[in-house]
Amino acid sequence: MIFRPSTLLWMMLWVFAAFGLYMVKYKVQAIKAQVAMAEKQLNDEKKNLHVLTAEWTYLNRPERLRQLSAHYLDIKPLHGKQLADFASLPGAKPGYGVEQASDDEEGIEVENPVTLASGATHGE
């Protein structure tokens, strides 16, 4: 039996198409398996994150932190004598971090002036 060249060409195209379809099918199945595994890992991580969030919330209860800080830390209330301005710190450059009021801010009146740590009154 002798085949014409066009018949052989079509047969070869069908074989290559079937082989290509076969390869695509198994690649898709492999990718689906990878996606399923990634989704499972993602769900596991979400569950772990939920558990860790619950533990973090439980450990950071204000009453628990208050008891721990009272037991382990030696913190005393802050007094006004402890406040200072930046210039009184050792190694501070004179005038560094201090903003001077500009002339165009004159005329602004403050009802309740605040006394700053440097002794100046805000609003004067």
C-alpha cells in the first residue's frame, strides 16, 4: 500500500497533535497538583496565623502586662523635675532642635498658654 505524500503529511500532523495534546494534559495535571498543594499550605498558614494572633492577644492583655511590669520593672511615676529641654542634654549642640517662632506668627493669641520645659511660655 502506497500513501500519497499529503496523506503521510496529515498522518504525521495528527500524530504530533495527539502527542502534543497528551503532553499538555499531563502538564496541566501537574500544575493542578501544585496549585492544590499551594492552597493547602496557604490554608495551613492561615490557621497558624489565626492561632498565633489569638496567643498574641492573650499574652498582651493589659491586666497581665500591668502585673508583669509591676513585678519585673522598677518604674516610678514621672515628676516635673525630670523634664528638660533638648539643649540641657550632654553633647547637644546649642540651638539644635529648637524652632524659633517667625515674625508672621505675631498677633496670634493663645487662651491657655502652655509652659515649656525651657521655661518659655507657648504663645508669647
